[in-house]
Amino acid sequence: MSDFPFLSVLTVAPLVGAVVVAFLPRSRPQLAKVVALGWSLAVLALSVVMWVAFEVRGDRLQFRESYPWIPDWGVRLTFAADGIALVMLMLIAVLVPLVILASWHEAESSKRSVPVYFALLLVLESTMIGVFAAADVFLFYVFFEVMLVPMYFLIGSYGGHQRQYAAVKFFLYSLVGGLFMLAAVIGLWVVGGKTFDWVALTNADIPTETARWLFLGFFVAFAIKAPFFPFHTWLPDAGGAAPAGAAALLVGVLDKVGTFGILRYCLPLFPEASRWFAPWALALAVIGIIYAALLAVGQNDLKRLVSYTSIAHFGFIGIGIFAFTTQGGTGAVLYMLNHGLATGLLFLVVGMFVARRRSALVSDFGGAGKLVPLLAGVLLFAALASLALPGTAPFVSEFLVLIGTFTVNKPVAVIATVGMILAAAYALWMVQRATQGKLNPALPAMESMRRDLTARERVVVAPLIALLIVLGFYPKPVTDVINPAVQATMQDVGTSDPAPTVGNVVEAAK
Amino acid sequence: MNDVKLPAMDYAGLAPMLIVFGVACAGILVEAFVPRRARHGVQLGLGLLGLVAALVAVAMVADRRLLTAAGAVAVDGPALFLQGTIIVLAAMSFLLIGERSLDNGGPFVAQAAITVGSELDQVQERREPGGTEVYPLAMFAIGGMLLFVSAGDLLTMFVALEVLSLPLYLLCALARRRRLLSQEAALKYFMLGAYASAFFLFGVALIYGFTVGTEGAGGVDFTTIHAAVGDSAASPVLLLAGLAMLSIGLLFKAAAAPFHVWTPDVYQGAPTPITAFMAACTKVAAFGALLRVLYVAFAGAAWDFTPVIGAVGVLTMLVGAVLAVTQTDIKRLLAYSSVANAGYLLVGVLAGSRDGLSSTMFYLVAYGFSVVAAFAVVTLVRDPDGEATHLSRWAGLGRRSPLFAAVFTFILLAFAGIPLTSGFTSKFAVFGAALDAGQTWLVIAGVVTSMILAFPYLRVVVMMWLSEPGESTPAVAVPGAFTAAALMIGVVATLALGVMPSPLLDLTSSAAEFVR
């Protein structure tokens, strides 16, 4: 079964689905939704099969496929996945059907074509899968850039207030990063012997000075994408303006391309430069944790608030990566997954609130829990998961990151812990202001605010809640997949873990 | 007493040019003898047939590598490849020139001599069919371009420069609507073009003086110059001054800064099909000639000219990108984008290697197809007064005509260098070649300006898709078969070269060798 070309099929399948959906008649939006949902579920099913076929003790890169593309430049269509990519692919496959289901009525309010909205979601899924599945630097770059186009139109055409500004800002920021990376990609190609193959390039002998410049080119692109402080200002705008479903994918998955890129490209390709730049990266990450958390406390717009919390979380992922310990790395990757689930859930729930109230301002709610108790409960759960309450999955990853960092860099770990306290502040305060306290008199007057979770919405939130709890108590299936890949990456960087070893931590987390 | 020996002529190698010039002359006869009614059809058919025949002639001699006509014409890989490129792009422009279903009578004025704004003028603007002399004029320009890229000495190159320029000046003045703008553009182009030609000619004279001063015999053919440049005893003053002046003449045609000032005005004022023709074909011709001069004749002076032309390249990219940001007229925006693209082409030229040559040629093809398609879309967005070129008029176009907005968006993404379009592969090719040749700073400048340049393109996309249609948003005319064909070819080529560049890359790299 492992001979099946999983990765290329997974990349192409959503694209085919998008074409089918786009050409469905505009007058039958229901059909488009059902087809899109069915298609994404089929992708999910295939991803599950791939997860099962992945051999935990097997090669670092599995499911490798390679087809010639542009022989003149040594470009091949090479796909391969390590444990890190596999986890991200699963996250995409799980999130997209839920987002489609959650966006059921999203596009109708915008006067624009409903089938096109769902087609764009599928195109986005295809490019996201491609970016994680690529094992050819050129191919990765192609997906990295093309990914912007569907997201640009999702924000720009179907977004809320200030959508044009947000869409352009998002596109330009990402494009700037992309072009820096393009320069670095070309440079890598020239010094790496005119090949783009990831495996060959990791073995290439690159002069120290050059490697540092190239690292910087890649790192800037990924730091904008992730985003790290001070490249983060596009995210609150984009997250605030994007339709809730697209925002969940934007923050939940798309931004992970940045941290994934650092793990997959910056560290193994430029190990010396990674070590050299690590203090700077750690500094940016720590500033991001504190700064974004403080800003989140002060936000009145729910979507912007969630966006800021994400920037803080990316700071945690950043310190996990640049601590160069296996716990830290495993924690960072696990964090990427858990953050995708938790923030995805948070965005979707916020979207449900916004759809009812037609406003994303916290001050427009107040006491909403009395009207929609279930929905408010889900918001509370999502907020708790997001602040890494023990028993939810993000706790495991945050704990691993902090342990992994503490063993090698105590000040950073200590400062980052302050971020956890701030996380409690922004998350709980948001829940309190929106759903507790005195009932805002404007709310009961709105018919939509009296409708609690519908059956469709329950189907959306249930799998995410279940996953967050299960992975909170039993993360082993995921850590088993991640661990070898992270260990290999850390070997590339050339660092070794101080005692005690990883096994104990994972045991403890169980 | 020496016998006067006729130089050997390789007629097969010269056939493409002979065919095009022949068709141009035949076009003049058509003007004289064919009744007015039938001229349009006959001229268009004749022109397209001639171009197809010339393309076939190019293909037949594709493997020929020689100097002919006493060294005045080089038939080699780059010459033939660029000739083929010019012919294909010219054929696409011909389709736009020949389109008559968009505007009543076509995009050209019936009689250029009528006073602007007079009663007669109003009559001609409404219903007179456009003049058909544009076809032989364009044909002569194409012939000049074919000779320009294959010239074997500087005098032939100068003659070719004039042959391609003079018809272009005239063509710019022949717009049916906004005639004052069109005539102003033509005059501006002519005045500045005349200066540039004078510079070029002065440069030829200085180079001749330089070669006389060296050990070998004097001359202006590239072989002699190449030998003279290699002669270390010669004084470099004449060489450098002459090369600088030659470069000014060529960079003017290529629309490189600071010799670009004519570009926005001329692109805006000229009839749009002619703008497309200039943006695509003139650029190919100018860079073809520049490549030949720098690579064949002055390769030995590369250390001297690379920093200077590099500075010109950086300035060109910067000026084009920054000024494109402020434009409010789509034709001027595309003009500045064309300036910036001249800068990217210079990056490829300055690689100075075989890869530099092949990547520049690749870029020329890719850009040519996209730019013709872009101007084809511009001809379609119109109101009762002609084309609506002001950007504010494009607001909400995506709602009114999603298909054309999508096509134009695709072209703009290609210009912005998004992967899976030819804009990306061509940028990759030139940047890769330049970085390989150690021109890191040029590549960095290219990347930085690409970022700036993305903004104006994106602004147009925002206008079309994300703005609400205003009262004044014009309709998109349903294209006639000719425009549709040109647009389709351009878009398909832009996509194909972005997804599958290998065949063309193979072709350019096998063609990338000059004969000396």
C-alpha cells in the first residue's frame, strides 16, 4: 500500500474538486456545498489511510515520488513526507471539511458566487497540502507563493470590514517574504550545484558566509509567514477581516508553513547559520510572546484578539524550535498541531458568534451565555484549550516546549512562562466579557442570538473538542510520529540533548 | 587593378528578411491598385501570410550558422531565434491591428492629415474605415527588426535601426481617437528617437576611429571590433566613448532609464495595437541588438561596461517600479512596467554568459506574449468614446465581465512573477544566470524592485475584483475573432511557459551561441 502515490494524489485531488465545484451552476449553491464537503471528506479518508501506512520506525522521508519537470534547471516534482509534514497534512485534512461545514452560510451574505467560495477553499487545500508534501525546494517555493492567490480572494471577496486593505496587506507582506526567499532559493541553487532536491541540498557544502545570507532569506520569508514579531502586523488585519472559516485555515494551517519551513529548510540546510542566528530568533520569539499577549488583552474585536493570541503562540513554537533540543522540537511540532486544532476551534466558534450578532466586538456581547449556553460553553472550552489548560492538548506541547527550553536556556523559558499567565488573562477575560455578567439588552432582541448550537455546528465543533481532549491525555500516537523526524532535524543542526532524555518527558506527558 | 568581387549571399539565410520586405513592398502596390473597399482584407491576409512564410523560412534554416553578405548579416542561433520571436509576436500584433469589430472602422484614423476636431474629423471618427497603410508600415518595421537582430556590422545595424524606427514614428500618430495625444506621442518619439539615432551614429564613427588606431585594419564589423578590443596597445578612450554612445542609442529603444522618458507618453498616445507591437517586438529587437553588440563585438571590454550598464539596469528597475506605483492610467502603468522589465532583461544581459544569453531570450519571448495579451485586454475595455484607460473606470470590472477580469488578473500575476506563470520562470532564468555569474547586487535589486512592482499590479486586481462597480464602469466589448485569437495565444503561452518551460529552455540554450 505504501507504493500508492499518496502525496501527489492528495495534492491534485482537491484541485480537481475545486474545478468541479467552480463549474457547478451558481443557481444551485446547495449542490456546490455538498460536493465540496464530500470531496474534502474523501481527502480526509485518504489522509487517514496514509497515516496508517506511515512507518514510524521507517525512513525519515516516506512516500517519496519524483517526476521530471524542468530538467534544464534540475527541477523535479518530488514529494515526500517526514513525521512533521505528516502531522500537518492530517491537520489540513481534518480542518478543511470542518471549515467547509462551518462556512455553510458564510458566502451567502456577501452577494458573491457561493460555488466559487467553496472552490477557493479546495484550491487552498490543494496548495497547502502541496507546500507540506514538497521535497523539492523549487516545488515548495511554487506552492508557497501560489497559496497566496486563493487566500487573497477568500479574504478580499468574502471578508468583512476592511477586507480590501487586509487582503492587499496580506498579499504584499507574504510576497515580500516570498521574494526574499526566491533570491535565497536561486542562491542555494547556484552554490548547491544546480539541484533543488532537498536531500541533495542538505548534503551540499555551502560556505559559512553564504549560508548565513541564504538562511536569512529563508528565515525572513518564514518569519513573515509565521508570523514572528516584528513582521506580524498583517495577521490581525487579515484574521480580523477574513471570513471565519478562512481565518481558521489562515491561522490554523497557513501560518504553520512558516514554522514548518524553519524546521524543514532553515535548520537542515543551514545548520551552522541556524545556530549562529538562534539567539536572535529566540529574542524575537520571546518578544512576540509577551508583546502579542499584551496586545491581545487590549483587543475589543474577537477575531483580532484571536489573531494576536496566535502570534503569542507562534512565539512559543519559535523558542521550541530554536532551543535545539528534541523535547523543544517535538513540543514545537506538537504545538503546531494543537494550536491548529485549538485556534481553529476558537475561530470557528467566534465565527458562530459573529454570524449571530453581526458584530465581532466584545463590547457588543455581554452575558451572551444566558442566551446561548452551549455555544458559550464551547467558547470557554476553546479559550481554555488555547491557554493550555492541563488536560487539553496544547498543555502537553507548551509543557514540552518549556522543558526543552529550560534545560538549555533558563532565562528564555522563565520569560516565556510569563506569557502563560498573560494567556490566562486574555482568554478568560474575553470569555468573561463576552458571555458572562450582565446581559446586554440588545442581545435578546435579536432572533439569531436566541438560537443555540445547531446540529450542523455541533458536528463542526465535536471532532475538534474530542481531538483536543484525547491528545491532551494520550499524545503518544502523534509524538511517536514526530519524534524521529525532530531527532533527525536536531542531528542535522548538530546539537545533542542534555540529560535527561526525551523518553521520560513523553512518559510524563502521558 | 583589383577585380570587384560580389560578396557571397546566402539567400536561404536571408529569406525571412527578403520575404518580409517583399511583402511590405507588395503592400504599397496593394495600396495603389486594389480598390479601397477590398484593401483591408487583402493587406491583412497578405501580411499574415507573409509572416507565416517568414516563420517557415526561419524554421528551414534553423541550424545555419554563418556570416553572409560580406559579414553584414549574421545568420546564427540568437539571430534566428529572435527573428522567429519577432515574427510570432508581430503576427499577434497584426491580429490586433486588423481588428475592426471593436471600433467602427478599426483603431486607426482614416486620413492622418485631417485637422483634429474639424467637421471632417468628426465624420471620419464615426464611420470612415481606417487607413490601410498601417500594414505596409508595420511590415517595414518588422523587416527592420529582423535585420536589427542579425546585423553583422554597426552600419547595417544603424540602417536597420532607422528602417524599424521611422515606420513606428508614423504608426504612433495614426490613432482614430484622442488624435492630439497620438500626434504628440509620435512627435515626442520622433524627436527623442532622432537624438538616439544620432548618438548611435556618432558612436559608430568613434568605434571606427578606434579600430583604425589598432594593429588590424579599420572597420565597423563585429569581428574587426572584437579583434581591436583585444588589442591591449590601443587607447581605450575612443573605445569607451564610442561604446557609451552606441549603448545610449540601443538603451533608448529598449526603454531603459534614464533614456525611458518617451515610453509612458508614447505608449499612452499610440493606438493600443501599436503599443502592443512596440512593447513586444521593439523590445525583442532592441535587446537582440544590444546582446549582439555587447556579446560579440565588445565581449573583451566586459569589465568596463558591466558596472555602468549594471547601474543603468538598477536605475531602470527602480524607476520603472516606483513610477508604476503612482500611475492612474492603465497604459501608462503598463509602460512603466515595461521599463522595469527592461531592467530585468538587463540583469540577464549582464550575466555575460551563455546562460545569460539564453535566459534573456527566454525572458523576451515570455514577456512578449504576456504584454501583447495585456494590451489586447486594454483594447476591449471601452465605452462609447473608445478605450477607457483610466484605472478608476476599471473598478468592479470583475462583476461585469468576470472572464476578462480573470484573464487580466492572470496576466498581472504573471507580471508580478507568481509561480506557474511565465513571469516567474523568466525571472528565475535571468536571476539564476546573473547570480551564477556573480552579479549578486543586480539580483538583489531585481528582487527588491519586484516587491515594489507587485503593488501597482495588485492595485489593478483590487480595482477589478474587490471594488464595487461604479456608474462609469465601462462594458467589456465582446472581442472579435482576431483579438480573441491574440489574447488566447498570449494567455496560453503565459501559462504554458510557466508550467512547462522546458521545450523553450532547450531551444534557447541550443540557440545561445553567436557566430563571429
